Amino acid sequence: MCYKFSVMKEDFLHYIWANSLLKNRELTTYTGKKVEILQPGSYNRDAGPDFFNARLRIGDVILAGNIEIHLKSSDWYRHGHHKDKAYNNVILSVVREDDVRVYTQGKAEVECIELEYADYLYNEYLYMRNTMQQPACYRRLELLEDPWFYLTLQSLAIERLERKVNDIRKILFQTKNDWEECFYRLLCRYWSANVNSDSFYQLALYLPYKILLRYIDRPYLVEALLLGCSGLLETAPDEPYTSNLKKEFQYFRKKHKLWRMQPSQWKFMRIRPEGFPTIRLALLAALLCRFGRLLSAVLQASSLKEVIPLFDVQTSVYWETHYIFGKESPYKVKKLGEESRKIILINAIIPFLFIYGKERGEEKWTEKALDWLEETGPENNYIVRAWEKQGFVFDSAMQTQALIQLRKVYCDPHRCLQCRIGKQIFKNLCLGSQ
């Protein structure tokens, strides 16, 4: 199968060069000088030449310097490298098509070679980039050894955890290193999974934890503050329960100069009634009133079995016969479901413990976070099911979090050549062809 150069991406040539997957080991420049790669150099993801500190033998001379890779030699001029001092130390131009001589800003001519690779590698690369099936490398997964694959998942899980830690670090900065306020905001973000996460997070900004703590021994008032600041209480029909809530909220809203959200910011459509924001707000009020300083309760838990029951709370009486204001429903005790608890554990509690340990220099918290992630059961979502369809079995949230990292950071943006699994598949393809 033949492909035009316009279809090709430079990252494929970068990968071939970095891993020495050359079809022809006897390289020569256009002037006939032999080129031996002693060290391909370090890949540069920032501005400047593509590879730093390479070592080559060109003819009888050993050179140390940088490598620049293009689809065509003429791209050197199209990218303006001939005017840039940063490219004066380029010792070799590596291209797919050598169509013009290139010179540095210092007027020195740069030696050039055309890069050749095996067609099957490029065909597989194109297939991975263009297939709609996930994972994109599904037809080559048999090339992976199980021990290597599951060990790789551990590193991907930590990579995802580090990303979450960076997000939490921003919240910690915004709260001026107030750990309790930071934990409260993080908890709110994941309190309703993904559907109303942004709205819950905004509510946490409108209604600080330090204000709620002042009334934690008055559940009715905490409920009034949460429902009032959410804006949902504003549209509630008048009845004894809602009228009293409104009265309480109006007084404390003025006292603390609180902002109120718009009711339209909350989503009710295509959500199961148990997940309605009204129910989740009532459950949040119950949780905060039950523990007061929730973070202390989490930190004091010595095992995962002690953490899960912390979220075993139920709404106030009114919500046992309601899902929304003013409309009665059959009696049912409202609690957080198992999947909701797992989402909070994986996305809020475990990452928070991890950064808590890192920032304080106490490994016991980071180790506890990793232990709890491994002890938590696997998630069930479309990403995990796609891998299960390929015959893989997963027994922990650490593994399924790794799959989410893999999908969102590598598969969806088609970064197969930066992916550990993609790299291993290409490596094994080459070994199998030898």
C-alpha cells in the first residue's frame, strides 16, 4: 500500500529515528559520506532541534550535536530554521524526501540523509491513527506479554494520579494551603460524578467550608445554606419545609453576604432520580453534619474498610418522600450508591491522601493512597469494557484508572508513538520480522 507524504506525520519519523528502526543500516548523505549512528540523541519536546546531544560518525569524523527531522528538506526553510541561531549546531538533517540543500543561519551547509523504514511499520501506524475501534492497537495486543502489560498499568495509574495531584495543588494554592477547604472543594467536585460536577464545585466556591463549620450542629440550617446557595430553593413551591428553609437562608445569606447560583446551572435530565442534585445536596448536608471535620475522619481511618462507611449517610425526612421540591414520591431512604462512593474514593480521597503525603513529606499517606487504590474494586465503564472485550481481566481500580489514563492521554489524541504499549507493539513487530 502506498501513502503520500502529506499523510505522514513527523512524529512517526521521530519515533523511527529515536528507536533506530531503520530499514537500511548503511546510511549515506547526498554527498556519499557514510553515516553511523553512535547515539541518536535526546528527544526535545520544546522549541529547538528535534534531538539534542546526538553523536554520529560522518565519513571519518565523529560529530556531536543536534538532529532536525522533517518530511522534506525544504521544510527547513518553511519553518525558518535558516534564520534561527538555535539550529546552528545541527549536524544532520534527517528527512523522508531530500529535495533541497539546507544551510544554517551561520551559512554552514547541513549534511542530509533520507530515512527509510519498513512499510509494515508505517501501515500499522496509519491503521492505529485511523481506526475507530478502541483500543486502536487491538489487532496487535497478542504481541504483549501479560506480566509486562499489567506492570505497565501500574506506572500509568501513578501517571494519572500525578495528574490529579497537580489539579489538587491548584486548589490548595487557591485556598492558601487550607487543607480542609481544599478537601471540601474536591469532595464537592466529585459528589455527583460527572454530570453536575462543575455546578457542585462552583457551589463550594460560593459557600465556603469555614461558614458551614459554624453551623455543623444544626443540620436543618446546613441544608438551607446548601440548597439556598445552589439557587434550587428559589423556585421551590411554598410548603412548611421549603418556607422555613427560605426564611433561614435569607437571614444567613445577608449575614455572610453569600452569592446564589442560577437554578438553570443544575442538570436533571437523563439522570436517575437518586442522582438528582436536590438529593445529592441533602446527602452532602447529612455528611457534613455527621462528621464536622470530615478530613480528620478520613485521615484517622487505618484501612479502606473504615473509609467506606464514612459515606453511609441518608437524607433528612423530607427527602424520603421527595426527589424534587413540592412533588411527593413513594417512601424511600436515599443513600449514596456503591458506584458513587467508589467515584469519590478514587477521584477525591485517594488523590488527596497522595498529595497530602507528598506536600508534607510523609510517605505513610502516599503509601496508604496507593494501597487503597489497589484494594478498591475495578470500575465498570466503556473504556474498561473495551479492553475486557479483548480478553483482559482487571481486579482493581488501579488497573482501571490506568486504562482511563491510557485512553484519554494517548488513545483519543492518537499518541500511539508516545504510549508505552504502542512503543512495545512496534518494537515487537520489528523483532518478529527479523
